[in-house]
Amino acid sequence: MKSIKSLPVQQSAPEPAIGIRLRLARQNQRLTVEELAEATGVSKGYISRVERDLTMPSIPNLLLLCQALRIDVAEVFATTPVQLMRLADAPTVDLGGTGIEERLVTPVHERRLQILRSTVAPGGHSEAEPYGVDSDLEAVHVISGQFALEVDGTEYVLHAGDTLTFPGQSPHRWHNPADEPAVVLWALAG
């Protein structure tokens, strides 16, 4: 008699790992487990098990935790897909200025974080008037060359490896003071 082969049963989808998201939200709020437990009436041990994905919270407890952490329940389950953007496929953008080629190297629909890769020719510069952008935070990182950035009236000369971070709404302008191109990453968040 032949033995019966077992059927190749597919595993069900794994439970979402929401504990890490809850822990990060708690840490972003600068709350301890004890403070969160006090705010929700849920025990510290229970919160600890949830944050380590050892326990799936009940819907009422999840609502309590999200309310105390000031996050939407959907954020706990939201996933950001992994997306690869090849430089050759990155769309060009024109934010003004002379002697600059810019490419958006993050997905076009992504609004939480946008990264632009710019190649600025020697002598390339922004418009004469300082400008601000609609972001909470802006960072400029120089990959190669030199890059001068004026923020709120103070000029910073950046070299390869340097990064300058400032509020995006701060009036700023830029130029390449060197005799070689500068390659710069602009990161805009929030």
C-alpha cells in the first residue's frame, strides 16, 4: 500500500507585528511603560507583552493604547511598501536656480520624506531671493564637491560628507563656490 502524501497547505498570513509600532509611538511620546499603563488602565506587563509581539491586544485595549499614544489605529497596521528607485529612472524636477540638475529619488507619491539628488555646476546658484519650502525639516548632505548654503542670513560652506539640517520654512539660498561640480542630497521631511 502506498503512503498518502500530505497536501501542501499554505500557511496563513503571519499576524502583523504591531508591537514594535506601538513601542516606537510610546517612545516618540517619551512615555515609559508605567506612564502608558497609568494612562490606559492596562497593566505594565500586558503592554510589555504587546510591544514584544507576544500578545495581540484586544480591540478595546488597542483603542485605549492608540488614544493614549495619540495615533490612529490605522497607523499601527499601515505598511510602507519597499520601493527601489534607480537614479536613471528618477524623474527630473525643476525647483529653480541656475546650473543645477535635480532628480527626485524617492517615490513621487511619498510625502512624508522626499529626497532630491542634485548636481550643481561650478558657479550654479539658486534664485537671488531666499526661499522656504513646505516641510518641517530639511537636510542637505554633500556627497562630493563644495556647496554653500545661506540659512537665515548665515552662510555655511559644506564639503563632501557634511550635512546641514534646518527648518524647511527658514529662508535659504545656495551656490556652488568651487571649480568642480557639487553632488548634493536634499531631504525634506514632514
